[in-house]
Amino acid sequence: MHNTINFAGFNNLPLIGQGTWYMGENPAQRAGEVAALQAGLECGLQLIDTAEMYADGGAEEVVGQALQGRRDKALLVSKVYPWNAGEVDAIKACERSLRRLQTDYLDLYLLHWRGNIPLEETLRAMERLQQQGKIRHWGVSNFDTDDMAELWDEPGGDQCATNQVLYHLASRGIEFDLLPVCQQRGVPVMAYCPLAQAGRLRDALFTDVVLNQIAQQKGISVAQLLLAWVIRQSGVIAIPKASSVVHVHENAAALEVELTDEELQLIDRAWPAPQHKLPLDIV
């Protein structure tokens, strides 16, 4: 069973990490958020994903607190706003992120989505940050197939370590072309909102009869089923947010869930794969 991947300098990284979108917004919840992230690290969920956008840097501060004395246990990912991705601004943005995260380097720094700054300029900034030791690897987020093709055409574009995109059972568009092309190039895909934001993006997911039946038969939750479904794909890492220790343990346990061919067929019939190119879903 494959439930790990070699990714961004880490060997045998579990295919489920920890997302932090919506963390850092409410001071009353901070202690719980920090505890959840630390519990995730204890369970071996090493990848922690954040961004300067989340709570205007508040999520990075939560992560920074969670990583005190534990920095070496984490694969730390943050993201830069498109308008901060210029040659000079990206360096400054990265330095601000590092201060909030209370660390001197990121394992992975992503362009959050594509903006007006030319890719070549962003690539130069990423390379400079690598030379300065502030980041180990770089990648992109919310890039569709054409964007990836353009990126790979740029000098140094083949150093892109990942593409982080929306992917869950009710949003399977990437399976048609984006995921296969990333798999061919050996570029892992990070799936954000793998639980459709606990069903908020598609409330029918958690009440779906087929999914509930399969989950019940397996003695797992629908959330665990959905996570196991996302990481069944080669080269896909899921980054669900878990703001409680209970949720973190549940997410970690999903690494051990194996879906049979029969179960996958039932899921496909209920939530079919795309038969043609769809524009990339973005939240």
C-alpha cells in the first residue's frame, strides 16, 4: 500500500498533511489550533501548508507557535500573493512570512495563483530565495494545464516541485488532463479542500447514500473515505484542515484506509469522472 511519497526533499512523507486556511482568525481558538497542528506532527503528518493570505498572516503565526522546538519535524509550505511575486517584492514577502513563522527557511514556497507578474520574474525571485537559503524548493498553486505548460517552457521551470489545486470527489476536473500531465512530469499535486471544506462546497457529499454506506461497512467516517479516495491517485497529497486534535487523529487514520476496486466503481457511478476538459476549479 502506498501511503507515502518522496516530496520536496522529504522521503516517505505521509500523503496526508495539514492545511491551515481559516486558522489564526479568532484569538480564542489559537490554543486549540496550535494543539491540533502539534498533534498532527506527533501522528507523523509532517507537511504543514499555510499562506501569507490566510488571516492576513495570522495562520502563519499560529504555525510558528506550533513549530516551536519542532521545526525539524515539519515540511513547511507557505504561499506568496501574485502581486507580491515580483523580483524584489517576493524576497520581502518571504522574509515577512519567515518572521511570522519564526523560522529561517521554508521547505517549499508557492506562487498562490497566477497574476500579472511574468512567470520568468517570479522564477528569478524563487531562485534567488533558494540561493539565499530562505527556501529549499518552490512550486505553484491554482495553475491549470496551459499555465503548467508555459511554466515548464521557462528556463528553470522544470524545477517546479508541486502544483497545489482544489481536488475532491465533487470536483474531479483535474483528472481529465492536469493530473495526468503532472504525473507524466513527476510533479506531485497537493489537493486543497480535499473534504470540500467539510462539505460546505458541496453539502451533498457528506449526506450521499453510497458514500455513507461504504463508510459504514468499513467502519470509518465519510471524511476518512473522502481522504482515502483523494490519495488513491499516484502523486497526490491531501492537505485537509483540522482544527481539533480529534480531527487530526481521524485524518491520520485515513492513511490506512484501502478502497477496493468495487468500492471505487460504486463511488465513480455516484460521482463520475469528467469526460472532457473543465476549467480549473478555484476557491
